[in-house]
Amino acid sequence: WLQETYPGLAVAAYSSSGVVNAIMDFPQYDARVRKAVGKPCAEVLQQTTAEIEKLLQESPAEVKGWFGASQLLEVDFLFMVADSVVGAVQYGLKADVCDFMLNASASGAALAPAFANFTNSRWGPSFGGSCIYDTKCLAANQPPSWNARSWYWQYCSELGWLQTAPQHRPLRSSKLTLAALLQQCQRVFGRVMHPASLQTNLRYGGSRPYADHCLYVDAHDDPWQEASVNATVSPTQPYYYINCDGCGHCTDMGAPKPADPPQLTEARERIMSKLDSWLLVSLK
């Protein structure tokens, strides 16, 4: 988008896990997470969500308390629960959540409190009650909310990517509908909002951007690839896909390690080679 808006300002752009296709209703995100974790883990996570939904009807204060999220409204709480899973998968940590929950299931432990333990240990005890998930806190527009509030403004007004539950075998709660998530936007900003996804794509090209000399990269486990280009756009807009298990969002931008999968190492070499060639031509 920078290349399109300010042509000539940069020689080249490197779009790692670049979400360039604005999609208002985005169940593809949850579906990709399900695919990434595999069937056994997906089934346990689905059972966990069902158990949490049931407990919310029977003893909401208790189940919210396990996550340190007593103040959250129901939809806010269910979105936070979903984010605990997808955050792990998105950032290459699916083994953490899957191993934890599969072990809990095999031992006969109750899944909801087990998942609360995972969330608190992986993300910290303040995760569940943080302002980013609390639409009442975001609506107050105080300093703790400003970073999260700006992200909400982007996707509520311009981009979309509202992570709704798919109709078929969702991991997240089926209560996370488009209407429920648009209602979150309204609670935060005090007015009815509809993301201008179509206008954004008309401006920038959606999954086939109008830019020039831009390199796009996605990885196997990243659910955001569903809003990326997914293929080479043109000779000056190549696309590289890192097909390695456990490789997530912006994984190619991490510091190289000896234990990196060969697919990741090869992708980094291809990326640097392409960027070097573009920079060399500009210097000449």
C-alpha cells in the first residue's frame, strides 16, 4: 500500500504475511487455524469451546474468573478465548496449545479450567482481562486503550477481517457472528460501523495489488494468509510460500537459528536474493 500511495519513495517493499485483501466477514481465519492444528487437536479445542459456552450459561462469574476476565461481556470474553488459541497458532506455537490440551483430555481433566491454565501460563494472568478485549475499556478512550483502539478503528471502519465463526466445525464460539462483532465496533465507537472493505480493495487492488517491486511472503500455519495474495501477482510482485509445519505469522523476519526448518532457511535466502537484485539495479 505504501508503494501504491507513494510511488518512487521506496525502491522496493517486503510484505511479510501481508494482509492486503480486505474482507469484512472473515471466517476463513478460523478455518485455517483448524487446518493448521490437525484433526485431533481441533476436536479437543472444539470440545473446549463447547464446555466454556455451557459453563457461561451455568456459572458465568466462575468461568470468567478462571481467566481473570470477570468484567468482560460475553462476546468479548468468547473472542478473548478464541484469541488465546489463534495467537499460539499464528505465531508458530501450535504445539504448545495442542500438547497442553491433548494431554488434559487424555488425563480426563475438565477442559475449560485446563484451557484457562494454559492461557494464564502462556500469555500471563493479565491477558484475559486486558483492555484489548474489553469493549467497555476501549470505549472509555483512555491511555491503556489507545493502541488497541486504533487497531479496532482500522478494522471496524476500513478493513474488516472480522474473525467470525465458520458455519462448518468452528473452533471459536458460534456466537461470534458478523452481527456480534459489528456490535463490538459500535460499543467501542458509539455508532453503527461497517468496514469499507470493498472501497479499500478498489483503492489498492485487494489480492492483486497495484504496487510495483513488492515481494509477498506467507507461511503454512499463518491464518492471515487467507487475506494475502496467495500467488505471484506479476514479474515485479513475486510471492513466496514457506511450506513448513509450525511456521507462522512473519516467521521469515525472525532471527535465523540452527534449528530452523530448511524451507524457512531457503525462503530467507530467496527473499534476500530478490531484494538484493532490486537494490542493485536501483544503485546502478
